[in-house]
Amino acid sequence: MPMAEGIINDLSEVVKTLARYVENGFTIQSLEQKRESLVLSKPDASKFTPLKRLDSYSEKLVAVDCSTRTLKRAHNWGIFMLRTAHALVENREVDWGYKEKLTVLIGPSYVRCNTLRNLRLEVESEAALDLSERLDSNDYILLDGASYFGEKKGFQVSLYEKCKKKDVYLLAFSKQSPTLHDEYGRDFQAAVQLIAPRSLWVYHPVRKANLNEHLYGDISIVKLCEESPRVFRCDIMKYLTDRKIAKMLSPLTAVSKDPRCLGYPVPLWLAHEFSTTSDSKLLYYHELVEASLKEAGIYDKLSREELACNFADELHSIRYPFEREVIEYV
């Protein structure tokens, strides 16, 4: 299988970084993990606005997603493959593509997890920024996640500014949002559904955008498909909140009816699907990494560190980390 130039460069960096680790070790540092603050809000029936169900749309819709899979890991390091995929949907035609990247992270697992999340947001931002060149006013970019930008914990601010300048509808959808609660601490999305007056609606706002806290969008809850019981958090960028929210979101009802998507917008579902990597390709990259580490003369030392970490996997007859891990998507 031919290798892309980017993967060859990535592999070279992986080997160099692990060679330095074998030679010098690393310094353990504490890391403050920043989390999204809890949002407590009492459901308010006056915040519902009905959405118009549409059967067609004329706008272009872009969605991006990135998955992370572990190729090799030990207590102090991990080698990962990031696959960033996009889907551009226009008049029911789909243009899609993906990029893959190998990377190695040094540090304990909680540091690696946080860094990987930041890396995914970075590559998703770059992909969306590139795709914005193909969009016009009133087209859509749909991000997977909450609308946190900047401060090394969110999407790139340059993406926000570019979409604002081009008047592109930039929206962020979350597959789940455990930080939203009603006044009693119960799940807010479920609480809002109980008082929803109509079958298609937007509940806005749950919380207003606050750029000082890097929250660049108003938090809302949307139901885009009558047949699906699911609702989703949708963050509407601050520069869009003076528009007619329902008119802006109604075209998304036309791309949320596919039964495979469970009420989720089709472009986001497609990007999610395209970001999945087959086990056979992961195995190919795993063998490629091992061959490179052997050639560099550091495989034996690193494999002993793997053995010290993966005994539980061996007990469950798991040979490769990617066979049992939970796939992480932004």
C-alpha cells in the first residue's frame, strides 16, 4: 500500500520522539484539566420557537469530524492515528474526503487524553477553514461539539472570524451534553422535551454566548425530525443570534429525516461515518510503526513498556489497543 508523503513525515517524527524518550525519559508535570462548567436552567415555555418542516434545500452544507484510534500504548506514551473527514452536501450530492495523521504523545494517559482532544479540535478547525472557501453567504458549516473557541481548548478563532466575514451559518452540534441540567439537576434536554408545544422546534437560549469564557455561541436545543424522539444541543454563533433563528435552522429539517441518522443532520452523520477507519488499515499502520521502531533500534525497550501496560488486554485476548477501545469523536 503506497504511503502519502504526510504519513512518511509523521512516521519519522514518531520515531524521533520515541528515540528521545528512550534516551532521556520525560518530566512528569501536573495538568489542570479544564472542563465545561455546569449549566443550571429552569425550562421556560416562552423560549420555544417552531421550525418549519422543509422537504428540500438550496444551500451547501459542510460537516467535519475527527476520530482517534490507538495503535500502540504504554503507561508513558501512546501512538495514535487521527482521521479527519468532511462531507459537503449540495442538492443531495455528496462530496467527501479525509486526511490521516500519525502522532505520538509522551506523558500519562490523562495528559494524552486532553492533548488528543485539543488535536482533534485543531485539525477539524483547519479542515472547516479550508472548506469555507467553497461556501457562499447563507451556506452552512456544522461542527461536532460545543462552541468553545481559542485558549487551546476549542476550535480556532480564525474559523469563527472567517465564517462571520463570509456570512456563513456556523453551528456546533453536540451528540450529548451532560453539563446541561434543569433547576433540580436533572438532564435539561429531557426536561425541555416534556414541555415542548410542537413537534419541530428550537429552544433558545439555554445560555448566552460569552466570549470571555470562550463560549462563542448561544446554547440552544433543537428537534429537527418529527419521527425521531431525539433532540440535540445546537450552539448558534454569536454573530448569528440577531437573525431569525427559526428561519435559519428550518432548512436543517430537510437533511435530518434519514432514519439512519436518528434525527441528526445527515452531513454530520456522514462525516462521522467517513472518519471511521477499518481494522485492516489500522493493522497496516501498526505494522508500519513496528517496522520503523525496529529499524531505529528502539523496539525492544518500547515493547517491554507495552507489556507492562497491556496485561488486562491480554487476559481478554485483545492483541491490539484499537480492538477494544472506545472510539473518540469531536
